[in-house]
Amino acid sequence: MKPIIKIAKAELKQLFFSPIAWLIIVIFAFQTGLVFNGIYTGMMRRQLIGWKLWSVTASTFGGIQGTFTIVQQYIFLYIPLLTMGIMSREFSSGSIKLLYSSPLKSRQIIFGKYLALVAYAFVLMLVLAVYGIYAVFTIKAVDIPLILTGLLGLFLLTCAYAAIGLFMSSLTSYTVVSAMGTLGIFAVLNYVKSVGQDVEFVRDITYWLAISGRSDNFIAGLITSEDLLYFLIVIALFIGFSVVKLQSGRQKKAWYITFGMYAGIFAGAMMLGYFSAKPKLMTFYDSTRTKTNTLTKSSQEVLSHLNDGLTITTYSNMLDENYWIAMPDQYKYDVDRFRQYIRFKPGIKLKYEFYYEKNGNKQLDKQYPTLNSDQLMDTLVKLNDYKFPIYPYSKYKPEADLSSERFRFVRSMKRENGKQTYLRVYDDMMRLPTETEITAAIKRLVIDKLPTVGFLTGHGERSSNAEEDRGYNMFAQEITFRHALINQGFDFENVTLDKEIPAHIRVLLIAEPKRALSADEMKMLQQYIDRGGNMIIAGEPGRQDVMNPIVENIGVKFMPGMLVKPSKKFQSDLLLLTPTKQSEKIAFHFKSIREIEQLLPMKTAVGLEYATNKGFDVVPLFTSDSSGSWNELETKNFIDDTVLLNTRAGEVEMPYTTAIAMSRKVNGTEQKIIVVGDADYLSNGELMMSRKDISPANFNFISGSFFWLTNNELPIDMRRPHMPDNALKMSKTAWTVSGFMLKWLFPIALMCCGTIIWLRRKSR
């Protein structure tokens, strides 16, 4: 060990007594200072104008434009300048002969020189640590482990680059050739990720070999055994190569023996890498305070019930617009989408099937209007040179009926016990399912009885499969809509009142019936209410005579007339509502509406009156404004007529309740009912409506309602702990001074230090 340390010390002296090492440090400090200064300045400005900051630590160092993320992208440029002469100068000056004749072993020489490079890499990390220390004192409740984990990732990355540079330097006596060769290896290790990704055996090797993005998990605060071992294996691989190269120059051997040594080291590294990437052998540590890189507790709870195997089969229709998601060359990226789930259930199997069937892809139909499915697929195969098998849908029809999925890109999730469900993609900007939808799909597989929503039919109600503007297809069963009940874990079915409402109905939805219920039907409905059934009841102006008999037994009345709020931008019969403070105790979604300043649009709403003598606890969820809003009893035409408050007609300017939550104890359980004076808030047209400067609260209202009605079961609660690092603890003046110091004085101080040391050394 002593010879290694002695060589390392000598090499460090050589490094720090040369201008190149100090020049690298100064330029590195200046460049990182610019990045850090820009990020901090942006956050400081946002805080000064009153904008809220969120996850300041991660925003400063991680994410897409964080300091560590940007450093990772260019740090490789410094390493060739550092390593190009570490062995090359020994060859060019002839001093290598002295090393050969010394009692030092080849591995001691290489280890000593590499230890010096590691020490230099540590110095570069100390430069970054200065910004971390500054953040510790200026960020409220800073996430220190996140910063340390990011530094560890960049340190390992720099060490890996240094090992590669050391090997390339040992191959030649020309420093420029060494530097160019090092950059070439870096380019190969960045590019190799895309090589052979459509060949199963090859892609496992090439994807693992790639160095690009290897520090991403560290920067995000996640340490995985695979990433940690990758850096250690790559370092060992190139250190081993360097030892073999030095030894082969010191002691002549047959070329095949030397080649065998290289091959053996490479094969050993690849074998270790292959096993390190196996899910069952991987371990994880999430260093972030709020465990942002780990599944939520709700998801972990769902997975804990998955006590047998799960196979996720992806059916990719090559004639569908989403075919690109799981192409063979995208396999590894697709697997990463399930990495957090595989972390907790390593036995999850992923299969991929490619088929073709026309499904109304407008772009292809327009491009090839006369071709049938076979002809179209044959054309695309020739055009794109597909090398993987693609079969007609008839091959898969016996095992998977994809017609109900409209032959779209879909994943079949199937347990060993045969239970199956589908995980879809959606027609929005995100396309892919998030943790919410994936966990909801898995929940379908692990629980026996999902909450079932019953839609009352037979009286002209809003239908769950109606696709017109007033219909409810979008929020109920539209497979392309992320927030639809079917994609959030619910089952649904139509319900009639000619017989008893089934016991498995968790929530009965009555939406604007146009015809009155018969006496027998009222008895069936009352029977459901008496046994404690949960309900959503939504009415509309003009339906009061039909709706009031339904709600009178629970102490509610739909008022005559229509609520109005005249404004310059919108029609008078449109209300824009904020939830009441009391609504926050119903579900956290209502608090979210208030915090992110959403508004609930209610077009043609009816005011609600309610009594408290029916045993219900009543919580108003939404009310109209206290000023400028009243119950209009006269005007019917809100386009041509002017809406005016007429107190003589009984119109009173005051806040009117538009939605209430009611609860009481029935048969040992809590009965919950929501009554809304508007049926459009659930409609296809309203959910797709976009109004200028209005952030609609419809989705949060729907989610909060069903969350409460199902006793917090669905939609799944994906909340994470609040991130406390949400502010900077300094004034504008303090940042102006300290920012100048970090950006200019810090690099200048390093430059002065390096210059003094270099001049003193030169004078000797």
C-alpha cells in the first residue's frame, strides 16, 4: 500500500504544480458558478414577486436544468485534459524504463496514478460542495441527503471517466492522441445504448454498458445497486486493462495470451454487470426526505396484496398511432416505466406482442386510402425495414379480445390465478399512464369487490355511454380519458328501479331525470336510501318538479328559478365557484382546489335548500357569490334578454348553496349523499370545455366526491408528504453580494492560489 500512496503523492505534486490542473479547476468553478448563479437568481426573482417555490433543493441541483444535471453533461470534457499525460509522458520521456526496472509491480504503478486522479476528482467535487454548503444555509429545510447523493453520483462518474482516460494514456506516448482516444471512448459509451436494442441478448449488454445518464438516479436522490456497481465495474475494467497493457510492455508475452487477459477481464465485467441488472438482485436507497423516487404508501399497500405472479403483456398494434411506445428498440426505456413496481415485485414479467389491425388511424387512412390491413402492413414493413415478427390480429384473438379496446395500444395485466385487466394509454399530452393509473389497474387484480357506480336509467337521465355534450361517457367509461371511472379502478353498470337495487352498488348516480319516478320506483329508491346506500343526485333548472320528490325525504329541495351572476366575460347563467372552507373536511381535493385557485364552472345551476331534521350532517361544498349573484325567477332567454335583479319578484342578492355533502349513521355504517344543483359539471361538453383565464375544478370535484363516497378507497390517494424546502432564507441584497462572490470571487481566488503555487514551484 505504501508504494501506491507514494506514487499517488508524486503524481498529485506533478498535477498541482502544473498550470493545466489549476486551469481546469478554475474553469470548472467559473462554469458551475454561472449555472448555480442563474438558477438561484431565477428562484430569488420568483420569491420576490410573491410566487411560491416548490422543492427548492431538487430544483437547484437536480431536475432537467439543475446544477448537478448540467455538470453531468459536460464534465467529461475536462477529464482528457487531465489524464492525457498521466502515462503518455512516461513513455515519451523514457521514464517508463525506470518504472519497469524498479521493484514496483505494474498494478502498484497503475493504482498509484489512479489514486491521484481520484484525489483530483474529489477536489472537483469540493468545488461543487461549496454550492451545496451555501444551499444548506440559504434554503429553508434543505434536503441535505439529496445534495450528498448527487455529489456521490458525480464523483463516481468522474472516477469512471478518469479510469478510461488512464487506460487510453497507457496506450500511446502522444498526449493529443490519448486525449482524442479518451473522447472517442466516451462517445462510444454514450452511443452504445442505441446499438442492437432490437436484439434481445445484445440489448442487455449494450444498454448496461452505456454511461450516459448513469448519474441521473444519484442526482435525483436514489442510490441503486445497479448504478453503484456499474461505476465500480467500469473503473475495475479499465484499471485492469491498464495493468495488462503496462505488464505486456514490461514482460513480453504471446499476443494471444495478452488478448486472453483482456478478454477475460471484459467477460468478467460483463458477467457481473449482467447479474447486477437483475431485478431480484438489486437493492435501492431513496435518500430524499419525502421519498420521491419510491412508490407511494398507497401503491405499496396495493402491491402487498399481489402474492402471486403478474405478467404484463403489451399488445402493440402497428397500425395504431401509439405503436412507437414499445417498439423493440425502445424495450429498455419501456421497462424503466415499471421499474418502481419491479423494485417491490421483482417477479413481474414483461411480454411484447406486435400485431396489425385497422383501427381508424386517420393519418394512415389518409395516406393509404385504398389498402387493406395486410397490404398496409406489408407496405410499412418494407418502408421501415421492420425485422421483428408482426402477426395479424386473428393470431391473438383467442387469448385477448382487443375489439373492446378499439385495437389501440394496450397492456394486459394478468395474474397467475387468471384474473386480468387492461392498462391503457390516453389521448392527452402525457399519453402514458402514471402511478395513479398503474396502481388502479393492479388494484383491480388484487381485491375481490371493486366499488361499483350505478347509473339510474329509464327516465331520460344522463347516460354513462352517451357521447354527446350532455352525456356522461367521458367521465364514466371513455377508455382514452385518464380520469374516467374505468381507468381509476371503478366498475359501473346501469340500474333500473323495476327491481331492488343490487347490494354491490356502492354509489347510485341520479342525473337529471326528465320523467317522474312511479310510486313503485320511489319505493325501490327509498329502500336503497333506508339501507344506507350512497348517492350523487344532480339536477337542472326546469326539472325541479321531477327532482324534488326524489330528495324531499332527505330534507333537500331544488329551488325554483336559476342562479345567475352577470359578468362582462361570460353569460349570466354561468357561475364560477370556489369551495367552502367546510368542504376541506370532506376530502383533501377541495383544499387542493382552493390552494391552486381553481374555479368550478356551473352552467345553468339551481340553488339548494336543506333541512337538518332528517338526521343528516350537512356540509355546503359550493355556494354562489354573496354579491352580484341571485336566483333569477323571470328571465328565460339569457342570450337576448338583459338579466336584472327584481326584488319585487322575490329575487334576493345573496349566496346560494349549489352543492352539499350529507352523511348519517345507518345500520352501523356511514351513509353519504352528495346533491348538486347542476348536472353539467360531469358532462362530456363541460369536461372538455376551455374558458379563458379559468382553471376548472371539475376533475378535483369529481375525484373528491367519489373519494369521500367510497370511504377514501378510490380514486387512489397518491399524495406524498409535503416538501418543506419551499423558500430561500435571504434578502435580495444578501444574494446580490453572495452571488457575485460565488460567480466571480470564488474562481478568481482559486486562480490566484494556483498561480502562486505554480510560480513558487517554477522559481525553485
